[in-house]
Amino acid sequence: MHAFQVLFFKELRSFFFSSTAYVVIALFTFLNGWLFVGMVRAMQTHASPGSLIHNLLGSGWFWMGYLVLFPLITMRLFAEERKMGTIEGLFTAPVRTSEVLLAKYAASIVAYAAILLPLFLFFPAFYLITGEAGAFHSGAVIGSAVGLFLVGVFHLSIGIFASSLTANALVAAMMTFAMVMLHYFLGFLQNFGIIPDSMWSEFINYFSTVRHMEFLTEGLIDSRPVFYYISFSVVLLACTHHVLESRKWRS
Amino acid sequence: MIQAKSLTKRYSGRTAVDRISFEVEKGEIVGFLGPNGAGKSTTLRMLTCFLSASDGTATVAGFDIARDSLKVRQVIGYMPENVPLYPEMRVREYLCFRARLKGMRYRESISAVAEAMDTCSLQGVERKMIGTLSKGYRQRVGLADALVHKPELLILDEPTNGLDPSQIRQARDLVKELGEKHTILISTHILNEVEMTCNRVIIINQGKIKASDSPSTLIRRLHRPGQVSLEAIADSGALGKLRTIPGVSEVTSSETDDGWTRFQLTSNAECDVREPVFALATECGWRVRQLEMRRPSLEDAFVDLLTNEQSETASAD
Ligand SMILES: Nc1ncnc2c1ncn2[C@@H]1O[C@H](COP(=O)(O)OP(=O)(O)OP(=O)(O)O)[C@@H](O)[C@H]1O
Ligand SMILES: [Mg+2]
């Protein structure tokens, strides 16, 4: 537990003391701000069935920026340690592999939360400025937060897994991006009409992030996506643990 | 302190470390020598639990490296080859992080870091970024890292690699000093350093132990013929007279630039011919400015051991 704390804070420091972190936060917030304004404008002229946050998170523009976050957050976690050789000092210190892994994972979740935080500040800010409480409702915001947390935790575990596979941060980033994109677009398959079979589309719906988010951003929290994202994250973390341990006997 | 029993490491087909067994007693300074690719780093990585052994076992301070790896790692202060460090961290920050990672509380770590920085002469750079340090300083940070949690055993993999001569000398003195408090296993290519600091050397080649003894015993076992050089202004029959000294088997002479003659005498391994040579010189009234015996060094023993090895394998093929 002690080692976990020490590593967790070290990772956080190295994230928040780097200028790239702030560039990423600024760019992502700017993108969201632009979308936010656009959505508000659109909703002024056209009646919309969904809430503001539902429309915002339903936008492809949001997802474009959002999916890029994961390779950026996770690519260096283990790849850099391997490249620099510092992994040798790390694992010859009296620490468990699981502590190292969980500390890095937890720190990446905090970093991720920090990047998303400004988006959730838009809503109270909007209310304070305009006095319009009706533009969003708390159920949708909470549901969206839960959804983004779940999807984020899952994507971060993909990223940390990819980072453990290679000594090259760029390769880790590309693998993460490819896997995250693939997963995201699989959820779209039935929209393209490629999958006629209804049983298959049921199956795809089960892991479609788009579908999950549709419900969550309306404030409908279902247990199936919760189970889905958490269990897959656990599986990926277990795989990462295995990869890290395998350095001992692999050649 | 360390007991290795037929420790083996195989990398996809090739055997890097082949059933080596050795012991290191508490308080010893042991040099771990061998040519490039001999398997030194691999052995040290197994002892520090970075790699697991393909076969065999070892215990460190009584703990098994496979079963009690956390306790083993707690006992060891390890400085890996090439001293990997985080370039974006500052020296004190890094050492504090390492001290705490190795189980120290914040308060303890402050004084431990101060002490380690003191030992390794790191005052003055404590707030510098590691990436901006010179190689010598980086090496010292690595050493400070290894000893910051006051481990009983220090394992240093080529700690003086790439240092300038004066830094090597400082490092040697430091290792000697550390040897009073710690058991040390040190891998290096600088043989006179080992000769001066280590109680014992283990020489490995191609994953097998070739010798394990004190440096002086290894040198004595060499059975090198003695080499004595004499610089003098002598008469013309000097060469013949020197040959008559008992024990001398061969004498050659050459002129130096400034008109003196240098005689090179080869003698039997056991006898020291310096005294009879000096007696002869005074008897004949030669002017002598140098009389010196060249002693074989550990380097000679090392090269001898490895070339014997090669000729043996060559003849076996
Ligand atoms: N990860 C690895 N995969 C495959 N072979 C390896 C690996 N690491 C080392 N080897 C091989 O094992 C042998 C021993 O390597 P090791 O690094 O232990 O040598 P060394 O004695 O430390 O050499 P040096 O003096 O150059 O540091 C070498 O032949 C090397 O090529
Ligand atoms: Mg080596």
C-alpha cells in the first residue's frame, strides 16, 4: 500500500508537471467549448428531444477529440520505463508488480478526470451566466459522468496494456488508438446496414459504446454496461500484469 | 550473504549463465569479472529478482530469490548497468522518491537522502534536473540511489563505466569506504580497481565460473617468469656477466635515447634476481639509475585465464 501511494503521487507529479498535459487539457476544453456553443445555438432554433449534454456527447466531433486522449495519457506509462531502462530500478525495488500497475492506472484515471473536468464545469457556468436551468438536467449530467467514467476506465486499461507490450511509446500510442477506434466503430456496424441478422445486432449492441452512451446521457444507468466496462478493464489489467511479469522468464 | 546454487539462465536457445554456484560472505567485497557477454549482468539481474532463473536457486541474506523476492529486494541496493534514471526529475526529488519506494517514511527519507548525497558528494546538484547532469554525476546519483535505504548488500553493475580516471579513483575510494558497512558485489572491467578494493574475485566466461579467489592468489598462480629491468651505463661485457647470475634465463639490451643501456632480464618465477644484479653492478662499478621488477597484475592473470580457455576450446574442437 505504501509503495502504491508513493508511485501514484510520482505519476501524478510527472503528469501535472508536464506542459503537454496542459496543452491537451486546453485543446480538449476548447473543442468542447466550441461544440457547447454550437449546440446551444442549434437548440435555440430547433427543438431537441435530448438534453444539451446528450447532444454534445452524441456528436462525432466530441468522440474524435475524446478517443485521442487515451493514447496520449497512457502511451508512456510502461513503454518509457522500458526504453529508459528505469523499469529495472522500478522492479528491483521491494514493490509488487500489482502495486506498480494499479498506481499507474489510478494516476491515469485521475489525469483523465482532470482533462474532462472543464467540460462538466460548462454546465454550472452556463447556468450562472444565463440563469437558464432548463438547458440541462442533473440526471443527464450524472449519467453522462458515469458513462464517461466507465468508458474512460476501459479505454485507459487498453492503453496501459498496449504500453506494457512495447518499449516504444509511439507504437503503444498507435496500438491504443487502433484498438479504441476499432471498439468504437464496431458499435456503429449496424448503422451501416452490414449486419442484417438481429441476433448479431443484439450482440453488437452489448458492446456498443455509442448505444451505451445514448442511454447513459439520458440518465438511464443500466447495470449491463457497468458490468461490461468494469469486467473488461479487470481482464485487461490482468493481461498487463501478466505481460509485466513475463519479462522475468521471456528472452 | 549470497548463496547461489547452479544458477542458470537460458535465453531462447542460448545459455547465458550456465549452472554457476558461488558464495559471498557478509562483509566481503567481491569483484565479478568477465569479458563482454560473459553473463555478469544476467547473473546480477537474477540475484536482484529482475529476471527469474531458468534453473537453480540462490538465497540472499537467507531469503530465496524466487519465493521471498520482496524481502530479497529489501536487503539489496542495486545499481543497474548504464544507470537508468528519470531525466525529468531533480536529484533530491528522485532520491526521495526512491527512498520512499523502498519502504521509508517521509521523515526517515529526508535524513537518509541527505546522508546518501553526502556520501556520494552530490551537494550542489541536489536541485538540478537529472537529465542535465554529467555522466559522472549521474553515476553518483545511481550509487546514492542504491545505498539510500541502507541495504546490507550492494550490487553494482559496472559503476565506473565511462568515468574519467580521477572519477574512477574517487569511486574506488568510495567503494572501499562503503565496504566497511556493506557487503558488496561489484561487476567491472577495470581490473586494477578490483585488485585494490576486492577481497575476492569471481571470473566468469561464457556463463561459467573460471576462477574464484583473492586477487593475490590468482596472480601468484600465474607462474609468470620474473621480469627485471636495469638501466645503467655499463662496460661492454655486461650482457655476459648478467647471464651468469643464477636464475637468470635470458637477457636482452637496448640503448635509450640519452645514452644509457636498458637490460631486460627474464628469470625463474620464484627467484628475485634484483639483489645479485645490484651486487654485480656495484662490483663492476656500473652507474645505475633504475632497477625494477615488473610484477604480474590481475590483468595478466585475467588475460591468461581467458586465453588458456580459448586455446583449450580451440584444441578441443
Ligand atoms: N534479453 C536477452 N535476450 C537474449 N539474449 C540476451 C538477453 N540479455 C542478454 N543476452 C545474452 O546473454 C549473454 C550474457 O549477457 P550479459 O548482459 O549478462 O553479459 P555481461 O557479462 O553483462 O556483458 P558486459 O560486460 O558487456 O556487460 C550475452 O551473450 C547476451 O547476448
Ligand atoms: Mg553487463
